[in-house]
Amino acid sequence: HGFKDRSNDASGAYLFKPSPFDKYSHRWGDLYKLFYYRGNIVTEIHAILTDKDTGAKTSLRARALRKLAYTQWDVLLYGIPVLQDGKEVVVCWYTPDIKHGTTFHTDSNGLEMQERKLNYRPTWTLTTNEPISANYYPINTAISIFNDTNNLQMTVSNDRSQGGSVIEDGRIELMQNRRLYYDDSRGVGEALDEIDEYGNGIVTHATYHIQFFNRKTHYSYQRQIQIL
């Protein structure tokens, strides 16, 4: 939620302040239609999600190619409807098989993967009352988690720069879109409310590639995916 708190600061173009009362306040839709296709080369699942209360609609297409070590996910988020206080929508991938504690890794401008730890900075002591935004990082090309015990790793590669994090164990999230109605008082002078020519929230499409693998027996395709 892009709400105003007691300091009168709200989520906006410069600030990211989700509601502290409920990190994931709303599941974005229930399954409306599901299509499944399995061929000799491609296996594909296409799910359409709709929300009965708000009319929000999302399309998810997951595609696996034969002999390819990673899967492709196309997420199409239709315009975020007008909601009280606005909404910030994230795409999440969860695996119970990777127990990584509080550590995850993100790329640095598409180059070296940097170690991140929740509520921690390597050169100074972090004190914050914003546990979500304080642990969000710019994800240019990849974010990953892995377990040193079973050597399992999951890497999510995105096709554009997004904010992302691993707030909960085994759950990678990336920000798909935001629609907010308050100015964050940081100089822009307007709310982060992007609309199309009809006054509806803009449609946002993003493509993600997911690789789940054993670090000892399989090869990471992260660098190859970066140049796709």
C-alpha cells in the first residue's frame, strides 16, 4: 500500500514504503483460466488470474523447452485498478527446498554477484523501521538464493531493471509495477500514477528466466541468459 504514515511520507517516485501491517496484503487474483500444452519441443502453461473484488487481471505464461536448463516466464500485468492508497505488485517465486537463512545475492550492474543479508550492511550498523524497503536492491539482471548443504540454487533473471529482494526464506520477489496516489514530498510534485490514453493503469509486461539446479553437478546459465 502507498499509504501516508505519521511522518506524512508516502510511497512514490522516490520512496518505497509498503504497509508495515501486512507485507503481502492481497493475493493478486484467483485462477480464472488455465491452458496446458505439451509438445515434442515445448511444454507451456498459461494461467489467467482475475480478482473478483477489483477487476484486476494478470496473465502468466510459463514455458519449458526440451533440453534447456531454464524456464521462461512471461508475466503480463494489466492496469492496476483504482484502489484506496494505491498498490505495489510483486512477482514471487518460492521454493521450500532452499534454506538460505538471511543471505541472498544480486548482480551489480550486470557484473559481479553481491552478497546481501537481511537488515545488515557490511560497513555500518543498520537501524531501520522499514524492514521491506531497507532490504530491497536494484536488480539489473539476476537475483539468486542457494543452500550450501544440498547445493541447490535458484536464479531469477529479469529482462529489465527492477527492485527486488528475498524477504522470506526461499521466496524471491521482483517489483512488477506500482500505482500510487500520494506525492512522496521528494520534489516531483505528483503521485506515481501512470495511466494510458483512456485513463486506465498502464499494462506492464516482463519476461523472467528461472534456473533451479545443483551447483555441484550442473552449470549456471545466468551469463548466457543476460545477453538474450
